[in-house]
Amino acid sequence: MSGKFLLFVSLCIFFSCTERPAKNVGRFGCGAVPEFNSDSAFRYTGDQVSFGPRVPGTASHDSCASYLVRRLAGFGFATTVQRTTVRLFDGTPIGISNIVGSFGTGNANRILLCAHWDSRPYADRDPDPASRGKAIDGANDGAGSCGVLLEIARQVGLCGPSVGVDILFFDAEDWGEVNGDFAAGHYGTWCMGSDYWAGHPHTENYNAAFGILLDMVSGVDARFYREYFSMEYAPHVVDKVWRAARAAGYGRYFPDVLGGAIEDDHLPVNRRLGIPCIDIIQYDPGSATGFGDFWHTLDDDMEHVSVETMKAVGQTVLQVIYDEE
Ligand SMILES: [Zn+2]
């Protein structure tokens, strides 16, 4: 029994509870904002990594897709798997799957939470040239963000918020060309799953009040700057999330500083669907790439996953969800 629940019981004695109970207090054990369990998030991350690299077209990828669907369904989410074929930068067709979990499907007021679940097929940024052709574990770059979202899904399933929640696991974010930079405004060989979904949402006339994309949210000592495109398309959502981080006690992870412009899955959501969507992504202005040292190297493994960072991000996003009316 939580302390908050005890407080509610004692208030009932004095006020006889004729007032409408405070939000979310009506269900046993539900506080105003649930407590994000980073051990669960870490476990869900390790589970994904244990299948092997989640490269589309492999058995590891298929196994992990089933796992993600099973977990979402187990937490009370209605699931949809959106399968399609896309073409890689070299023209090769590849089957991909976007995985959708929806909670409170009858609720018109919805929040979209998303992350990519595939992992990069090659460690093209690895310092060792002999390793650059190998697929990465993608513990931070993929699995950690999905691990945080699965724990959020578990908490939402236990204590339903006032808003509906859609969790989107996008496929094929990370199959961009080796060392390939983005042509201006073109993310065709990256972000393929999100680009497809934004053009073909899983339900007709899909809409959400706003979206939050998580990408690389489990790095050691990670910091999340106000990403450039998020500030361009959805500054009010950035403000809301950065405020929630402070309210949750994790403001130090979210400096009030403009970060880099990052082509990521939030762009198709903003540009094709018009849903204001921000990107919470690790940014390091002092590093050569702008990202953590593990980025697109074989070091992106479970050894470099931080439960503290996952807690900071997970608790912040829960704060946002449960602050909504
Ligand atoms: Zn990546």
C-alpha cells in the first residue's frame, strides 16, 4: 500500500469523500503519478538485446517483434502490427513491422509515445575498422527507449491515466547508408518505419494531442537538450516536458539549452501527420558526433546502459502523462 493511498484514506475520514476523488486516486494503489521502476525497464531492455541484433529480415528481429507485442498485450494494450515492404538505400526490398499498442482506445484525447525498435546492421562508427561490418546490440540505440516505454506501458496498465496512450515502436529507423549524412530534408534511408506509418496510420484519421519520441535515453550521464526540430515544430511540448522533468526532480538531465538538429522519427510525425512531436535524445555538444561515444559502435551494449538515466526519462514522461486532464 503506498503512502499516497494512506493519505487518501485518512482524508476520507475527515471529509467523508463526497467530493470527486483526486485524479487516479480511485484505483487501489494508484498515486497521482506512478513510480517508474527502472529495474523493470532495464530488464525489458536486456530481453530485447538477448534476441541478438534486431535487424529487419533476421530471426532475432522476428523474435523481438513477438516479444514486444506480447508485453504490450500483457499490460492491457490493444496491439496492431503494421507490416510493409520498403526499399533500402541500395534498392533492396525489406519487410518491416511497426508495432502499435493502444490504451484507452475509446478516449479521443490521446498522447503518442514512440521509439525505434530496430538496431543498426553495422557498427560503422566503431574505432576498430574490423568491427565496422558487424551488427550492433543497440542497447541504447533502440532497446533502451523501448524498455522505458514498456515500463511506462506497465504503469499505464496498472493505473489508467485520464488520456488515451498510443505506443509506437517504429521499425527501420537505423538502416541509413554507411556514414551517410542526410540529404537536405530527406530521411528516406533512415526513419523508414515512421515515414510509412505517418503516411498510413494504423487507424483512419489518427490523431494525438502531441507526441514524444525517445531515442538513446539510457546512456550513462546522458543529457537531453532542446532538440532543434522539436523547438521548431512543437516548442510548447518541449516546454511541457522540460517542466515535467523539473517537477519530477530530474531537471538536471534536461538543460534549458538548444541542442542540435536531429533527423529522427519525429520528423515524419510532424511533417506528414501534423502532430506536434518532440525528440528526447541524448546530445553531447562536446563529442565529435554530438551523441554518446557508444553511438553506432559495438560498445552500444548492456554494459553502457544506465538505470539512473532510464529512471529520469521514464519518470518525466509519466509525469507528463498523469499531468494531462
Ligand atoms: Zn542509430
